[in-house]
Amino acid sequence: MPANLNALIRYKTINSCLYGGRREWSIEELIERCSDALAEYRGRYEPISERTIRDDIRVMRSDILGYNAPIEQQKGLYYYSDPGYSIMTISLTDSALIERIIQFLSEIKPEITHPELEIILDKLKELKSRYHREEKQREEIQFSLKYPELLKHEKTEESKKQIRKTSKVKASRQIIIRGEEDFEQMIYAPTASRFPDFVTWANIIISLDKFHH
């Protein structure tokens, strides 16, 4: 198994230990649980190093994979400060993050022969494209609010195209922009154009489980 797939199994295992706030966990206990989980996939038991688990916790705490896990430590014991948190419920809604995950799945693709991986990759690529367009539209709207006079007097074809596109986005949301407050409502208000389909980390992790059982 590729090393990055090993890491994903460890993240899942650490999450299952900390989720729900049932108890607090020592680093030795997390090492044991992760070693057992990997042994099921490898078919052999090899203890994981403490450094590896500490690196895993660092990654889970960060936004590298979009987790931002609320992992806290007290007296050498680890726990979620929010017992209801789980990496399995996180939706992937950022185009840059989705691109990183696509790269990760593409790396392990040679090791996995299962049609569901292709389905997940196709869906992630579609979502990345959609979210990228949405982010671009937000940038254009924000620019038009910040520099209205510049856009008003700009005569190039490219700027005219941007203005037309921005106007379409505004009209589609049926919002009259009067200031910063309206801008915030427009950006975050649910609309018919927002994407009904999504991918969570649970979709990815559970699917990868299927490939190895």
C-alpha cells in the first residue's frame, strides 16, 4: 500500500478514537490502535513510531486536507474539544483542496482496480470545476464593489465581458447591492445555482475501505 494511503487509514483510526468524547487517549494507545488498523490491511503487524502519530495529529489539526481537527492535549492525553467533530462529515467545497485530493487519489490509482475510484475522481473533477467558477464569480463581484468607477470607465473588451458576467451573477441571485451587508448576503445566501451534489471525506474513506476488503 502507498504510504499516503497508510496515512489516511491512520487519520480515520485516530478520528474514530477521539470522536464522541467518550474518553481521552494517550499517544501509546493511539499508536496501538493505528498499528492494529494497518495490520488488517497489510496482513502483518508492524508498530508505528511515535513520531508518525505526532505528525498525523499535526496534519489533522491543520487545513492541509481540510480537517482543521480540534485535537487538544491535556496531561499527555488527546481528545476532541468538540466531541461532535468528525473528519467523516467534512464536505469538500474548496477547489484548491479538491485539487490536492485528486492528486492524492491519482497517486494511489495504480494500486487500486475498482470502478468506484473512477466515479469519485470524476465527481471531484466536476466539483473542482464548478467551485472554481463560483470562486471566480465571487472575485469579480468583490472587484466590482471595490472599484466601481474603474469598471465603469474601462473600455476594453475583457472588462466589458467581466461586467456582463458579474451582472448575470447578480441578477441570478436577485439581489440589489447597496453596500457591504448586501454583498455578504449575496455570497452566503443559498440559491438555486448552488451545487446539490457534494463529496465528503466519508465517501472517500469508505470507498477506499471497499477496495481492500
